[in-house]
Amino acid sequence: QVQLVESGGGLVQPGGSLRLSCTASMSGSIFSVYLMGWYRQAPGKQRELVATIGSHGQLRYAASVKGRFTISRDNAKNSVYLQMDNLEPEDTAVYYCHANFPPTVHWGQGTQVTVSS
């Protein structure tokens, strides 16, 4: 059973930074072929894509985070990261790690990010 374990969430003031990490319990050779991503869900809203990174490093960002967030991966560590800078109150949500290699999809349990003064 594949597990995705997120860490790095917390409370931060507007304009601050956080770095989320997600580690997958699978072999490195398998992890490297997965499309990895971060999604988020704010209270009362649908889950939305934040950023993805492909097996060859292809990047995709939501318009609302482009220029502020950076996704990266380290296949040797079975990990994907989300560096979040210049955080805004609207970024407050539970952030979920996502691994996709059709037809297989895995989700992490989520980590809370709260941006508030």
C-alpha cells in the first residue's frame, strides 16, 4: 500500500514563507515515473490544483500561485516539495500531496496551511 506523508504546514503571517514536503513509500524507480502534485482545499470550496511536476520535470501552476510557489522533486528521496513564498490569506487551506500514474492515483492525508496576522 503506497503512502504519501506530508509535512511542513503551519501558521504564517501574510508575506511569509512555508515549505511543504511529501515523501512516498514506494521504490525510487517507481516514484520517478509518477506525475506528482499539490492540491488544496479551503473551507467550503472544492479541491483545486496548485502545482504539478512531471517525470521529466514538466511544470504546471495554478494562475493564483504562479510566481509565488515553486514545486520540485527529488527522486532519490521519493519526495516532492512545494516552496510557498509571499503567502496570502487566500492561500489558507489543507494542502494534499498527489501521485498519479494512470490508472493509479494516491493522495496524502493533508497538511493545514493558515495565513493570518
